[in-house]
Amino acid sequence: MEYNYQAEIEKLKKEMLELKSWLMQKAGSPAPNEEKPLNNVHPIENMHPDPKLNSIMSSLCQLTDKENRTGSITYLGVFTSGGRQSNWIQNGINTDDLLSLIENKSAATVLQCIGNNDRLTLLLALLRTPMTVAAMVEKCGFNTTGQVYHHLKPLIAADLVFEVEQAERGVYAVKPHRVQGIIMLLAGISDLMDTKFSQGNWSVEQMEQIEQIKQHEK
């Protein structure tokens, strides 16, 4: 009986292609012909050394293109301090929904509520550990408990801070489900202040000084 070498070669070729596809999938890269070209999104290959993160980015590009969005984001994290822990995962968030927060003035309302150095100082202290008003006076540099209550009241009304139950009366902490929002807001601020690509002037006084210099040079 004559051995069919050609059939064996074709079989080996098929097995090699399957093995190559499997290895590429394990590495977090798409298999050949697995993904269709996108219409509105231009994927950037290998943005991160971790293949798993590159795979997530590829999925976000596909989702954005498929649903004709302005964009999609995924974020996750863990924060632990003062014996309390918060974990969060948000996947495929539509940036159209985020942009609408500006249109409906929600973003301005939130930023106005916490965009005060005294309130941010209180949030920082309570993120680190729950504490009493007296402790906040000492830790945050306030002069009286009345000052603390003045800035604590809007934070409580915004459901950011609450009085801890099953503890001595008057102990306050950041709401567990609000921790992620505060941390991610700080992450966004960090991105805005990143000097890797450009230098921004965030102080009104600095901007006015620069404008005065420009006017003087004219």
C-alpha cells in the first residue's frame, strides 16, 4: 500500500495553524482572521507590555466601533486603609454617558460640592481612617468643631460621608460605595497634571501673571 505523503503534509500544516492560533490566543493576541477591520476606530497595537491589557484594549475598540460610541473605558482597583477596603470593577463604560454628565450639569454640581480644599482635606482624612469630629479638628488643622461640621454637612448631604453605626457616637467615614469615585477622580486629576507631554498652569494667579507678561512684551 502506497503511503499518502501529501495528505500527511496537509494534516501537519493544519495542526501547525491550529497550534499557532492557540499560542496567539494564550498570548492575548487575536488569531488570524478572527477580528474584522473596524470602521471608525483605529486600534493601536501593543500599547502595554502585558498581553492581557492589550486584549482588553482590543475589546474596547471593537465595542466602541460596533455600537458607534465616542469611546469605551474599563477600570478597576482596590483601596484599603484604616481597616476598611473597597474593590471595584467597571467594564465597557460608554463615554457618551460620561460626557452627558457635563451637559446635565451633574459634573459641575459634584465638583462644586467637593472642590473646596477644606472639604477635600476632610475626605482625605476619612479615606485614611474613620474618625470623630474632635479628631478631624486635630488632624485637619481646624480651629473648632463648628468649622468641621460646616464642611461635613454638604459631604453628608451628597452621600459621600456617613456616621458609622456600631461605634462610638460621632465617628464618621466615607461611604464604601463612594470610595472608588473619589479615587478615580484623583486618578483623572493626576492624568490632567501629568507633565509627560505638556505643562499646564492650574493656578489662576499664574495664568494672570503670564497674561500680564505677554501684554508687557507687546
